[in-house]
Amino acid sequence: MTIEAIAPVGKPVRQKSVTKKVVDTKSLINYRLMIFFRFILAIFGGYFFSAITAMLIGAFFISEPNKANAVLMGTMLAFVLHCAVFIWVFMVKSTLKAWLGVLVPTVIFYVVYLLMKGG
């Protein structure tokens, strides 16, 4: 018994040509910096936004008989908002738009919080 390799009949098999892409190092560095700044914004900006929102919710419902419910609601919402901000920062096309989209509401919520607390 002999085993023979049979070559396919028909078109010859073409080898794919491998070409190296020339990557511009400046654009690669800019891309990595953009990702780094978005990551910093997502972590710290999302934290500050969610913390200010939780404080604001606690201040809105301070007259409630059970203040623990307001604090718990604000804290639970803060976790959801932090995740949402983290995802949103990487969905936006412009890094500047992402920074403004997180910092402007954070500052506005903080000013509203200060006005509510009278300080």
C-alpha cells in the first residue's frame, strides 16, 4: 500500500504577498496619548462626576424622614453613572468633547450643590 500526495488540479495556489506598513511614530504617540488622557478622564472625571451627583442627590432629599434612603440612592446611582461616564468617554470622537462633556456638568453640579448648602 502506497500513499501519494495529490496536488489540486486547476488554478495554481498563489502566495499572499506580505507588505510591511510604515507607521508614523508621531501619529502613534498621539494616539497613545489620546487613549491615556481619555483613560485618566474616565477614571478620575467619572469619579468626581458621580461623587458630586451623589452629594447633590443627598442634598435634594435631605428633608426626607429617612435620610439613609437618599444616601443609598445617591450611592447606587453614583456607581451606575461612573460606569456610564467611563463608557461614554471612549465613545466620543473628540477628546476635547469628552473632557468638556465630563467637566462642565461636574462644575455645574458642584455649583448647584454649593448653592443648596448655602456655602
